[in-house]
Amino acid sequence: MEGYHIENVVEEIDEDGKASPVASDKDPSVILVHYESILGHTIEYIPPRVKIEISCLSMNEPTEDRLISSYIEQTFPGEDEGSTATIRTVVPTRTFLEKAFLLCEEFQKQTPRHVRMSRHLYDLERLMDTEFGKQALLDMDLYERIVKHRSIYYAVGYVDYSKLMPSEIDFVPRQELMKDWEGDYAEMCNHFIYGQALSFEKLLERIKELQDRFRKAF
């Protein structure tokens, strides 16, 4: 198929834009599946590729079986044969906590990333009032197990893992980062979100409200 190829990622780019080889035993291993879009044009914010991360260190619970299908199949039933499957996936309660932790860790960097990162704020806001978001802040055992797992298997030197605990967690972008994060959110709203989306200001209000919930949890 023209335009289709599989790439094994063997280099990584640091914060200064310099490339360096990826260690052969680094976890996770990353594979990129490139494809040619049927749209005839590409959007820089959404490269025509699928990123697959393969890890032997991932926390493998709690999970559940879920039925998934393509948007085409959901819109035109029976037209996308073979697109429906049952997979084992992480429960949304854990995903909710992981996203908060990821942001808290990211903001401990000297130069945090922003490209394609505002999606985590969006996801947190969408989940915070669901049963999954509420349950996450009632399950201290799960909370502590995830923090411990990250601190052991995905430890990085710039992160103080005690700051992931409810009394100290901070996943609100700092003031000096706001312009970049607002720009990224605008890109995401243009290309990812169907229908109405909150303004960036309202999104931040909701995220600050959520952070207060974390601080008062347990």
C-alpha cells in the first residue's frame, strides 16, 4: 500500500531538539505505523500515523473487557466489516488518576511540553463529574498503588513523587505556560473535538475546581 510503512523508533529528541539513540532495553518500545490519509491532505497537528507503545512494566490492573468499533461502523452499521472487537482495557477510574499524575509530573520539568498536551486537561474535565472521576477520589488504595508503581517502574530524576499525593498535587499549568497551552487547546478544538467545547478560561476554572477536589480527598 502506497504511503504505508512501519517505523521502529530508534532515536528520541530531547528538550533542546537534539536527537540521541534510544537504548535497546528502554521501556516502552515505540512503533509508528504510517498510513496515507484518504482525505488527500494532512493536518500538521494530526500526523497520519498510529503510535504503538509496547511495555513489560505497565501496571496491568484494574482492567475490564470493552466492545469497540470504528466511527464508520457506528454511523453506517454493517459497512465496516470486522471493525468491531472486544478488548481488555484499563478502567476509566485509573485513566483519570494517571492523567492527573502525568500532568503533575510534566509541570515539574524545567520546560514542560505543551504540544498535544491540553487533551489531558480536556479528558480530566470530561471525567471529573462521572462515576469514574468520583470513585477515583474515594479509592485511596488504587491511588497509592498507581503512585507507587510510577515511582518504581517509571521513575525519572526530575519528579518528586510525594507531590502526586492529594495534599500537594498540582496539575494546573503555571502562568508562564498559559499562552502555549491555550494555543494547543485551540488546535485541539479545531481538529479533535466534535461539537461545542469549553473556552480555555472555563476549562481552567474546571481544572482548578478538580484540583481542589483532589486536595480535599481522603
